Amino acid sequence: MILTYSGRSAPSALEIEWESDGEIRSRRGRGGDINWGRADANTVLNPDITSSTNKRVMRELFREHDVPMPRLYTQTEAAIKVAMGGRVVGRPDRHMKGRGFWLIDSPRRLRRALAGTSRKRAATHFMDYIEAPHEYRVHIFKGKSIRISEKLAGSHGETTHGDYTTIKPTGPTKHVRQAAKAAVEAVGLDFGAVDILADDEHCWVLEVNASPGLGGTMPKLYADTFIKWYREER
């Protein structure tokens, strides 16, 4: 079984290979059985992940498929909300691990987000700022939830795609798992890791990651999941 990867997704791909006891071979290229992070590849699983790499397109697909998510705003709508004392989040089309996260609560900050800086890309779309007691990462494979964990601020005090550690969920998760499955389906993927804000009754999908960074026991979980799929369904 071949797992093909991009340069940025190489660390987790190599960890999956290591945990597979020789049943998975990873390589950079377009062909294989599983695509781990290439924009497009000639693979069976996740052959095209472009709907998740362009975050604006991804969130528009969420809205189209009624995936629960923070409300999207046009630039004009965002300006009006900020002028009335509200807060919005600005995001560029492409971002990783919190890069390009603009918290906007004034016209001045909106102008700065639209201009961007040398270190942060300019915002191309805007969303509601959501405060929720839980942030989860849910791993979905072929319509099933294979792992869910709760994010906590890491060594740098960041959350929402930044530095974090994980624990077992501390709140109800049935609605979170359902939203995660709907999000992966909306962007046309076979598998992905979904970041979700939630309280005990509601949740808001932030994004789907087609090649998430993996730590702890996650590389083995993915290796075992891919091997089982290959043996039983391929």
C-alpha cells in the first residue's frame, strides 16, 4: 500500500509508515492508494483535497451543505458589525496553525487585516467570533469517527489551530461527531481531522484538515485504519 505525501505533510506520513510494520510505504509523488496532503493525486482515498486547502471555498461548502459553523460575513457586513461594537475573525484563503488569524474589533484592525503584513496574509473572508467552552478535534474516516479529543492551550497559551495539547472530551460529543462527519462529506473527502468549537448543545465547525499533524498514538491509529481499509475494502 502506497501513501503519497507533500513536503509539508511528510513528518506524519513517515510516522504512519513507521507504525505500519512494513504494510504501508510512503513516498512523494502523485500516485498511490492514499493521499496524505498533496493538493491532488492519483489515489483511491482523498484524490483531490483542494476544497479543504482553500479555506474560503471550504467554508462556503459548509454553508451550502448546512454544516454548523460560524456565520460568514462579507467585507461590508463585517465592517458594519465592527462599527456597532461587535467582533469578527478575518481569515486568508490559505492558513496553517493559526497563521492569518485576525481578531477584528475596530475599523482600524479591519483595515490592517485587509492589508495584511509581511508575516500574516491578508484576510479574504470573515466569520463570527465564537466563544465556546470546548474545542475538539475529530478524526473521521469513511463516515465514521475514529478518535475525538479536546484541545487545551499548549505551552504558548494558544488555541484554535495553534499550540495545544489534547485530553479526553469533557463534554457531550454526539452533536460534535455528527457535525464532523457532515463537514468531511461536504468537502468531498474520505478522511480528515475536523476542528470544532462546542458547548453542550451546539457546535461550530472551524475547518477540515486533510493531513493533520499527528502525535502520541495517532500515527498508529491511522496506520491500523488504512491497513484495515486496504485489506477489507480495497
